[in-house]
Amino acid sequence: MPNAQSAYQESSWKVDEWLKISLMRQKFYDTAVKQERAVLVGVITPNETEAQEKEYLEELQFLVETAGAATATTFTQKLQRPDRATFVGSGKLEDIKAYVTAEDIDMVVFDDELTPSQLRNIEKELGVKILDRNNLILDIFAGRAQTAQAKAQYRYAWSGRIADRNRPPADLKQDRPAERKTEAYRPAKRDAAQKP
């Protein structure tokens, strides 16, 4: 009997050693979904108070959490108007970049709507995902759309957003005769289509 027990202990020891060695050789991958970390950015203009901006950023933080991310910190800056190239000043952008790099931040969310050039410039400078409030809300809708109708509504909202961004500002539009004729034609065509 002692031989059978010692043989069992010896084989058990060999199995344990084999497991340890094979586990050390294996690579393990973390497959858990990592929660994204976000930085919030807002600009305080002369027609806003700090209390109003704080309220806006709290609402934005709630939206970020609804989207499934966690807010790491917020940055605010007082400006007469947002910078045309980067929304915030170059010094503040450098502060945000330093924080994003040091804290391994995944995205930066701006409280106001960004122009396409601001979006490009900020992405180029920070190297992370950049969202504004409107894009964040559309992302939330996209993530929650389950039915075909909800998905179609999201696509419609997104295509409208893209069309709005590609449309020239009102002060740059030129009122050409061809545009007036097209605009006059559209309602007539729509009314004709609705008649039985």
C-alpha cells in the first residue's frame, strides 16, 4: 500500500509541476471589456457664468456615463469666444494633451459643437477619439437602437448631421437664381407626391 500512495503523490507532484510550467509559457489576454475613460472640456464665454458651465459639464458627464465611459476630469477655460482652430487656447490644449498622455485617457468630449476643422486639429494634436456633445448623443442612440425603426431613425439623424456640417454657413451662401428655382420646386414636388 505505501508504494501505491507514494506513486500517487509522485504523479500528483509531476502534474502540478507540469501545470506550473505550462502556465508560465502561456500568454494570457485580458478579454474583459475595458471601460473608456474620458476628459470633458468646456469654454466659459462672457454670456455664461461659471455656474452655468458647471451645470452643462455635469450634464455632459451624465451623458458620458450613459454612453458607458467614466469621466476622469474636466478642463474649462474662459475665452471671449472659442478658438477657431482648436476650440480652446494652445496652452490649455497642451495641458489636456499632457493629462491625456499621463493618465491613458481614451477620449476627449467637448461641451459645444466642434467644426470639422476643429475636430481634425484636435484629433491630430491629442491622438485620441474626440467627440462633441451632439456626436456623443448620437453615439448613445446608436448603441441603444434595437429595432429596425430605431436604427433607421439613427441613420436619418446621422445623415442630417453630416448634411448640416457640409452645408456652407448662412453668411457664405450666395442666393443664385438656380437655387431659388430648386427651392421653389421642392415643396411643389412634395405636395404632388402627397396627393392621392
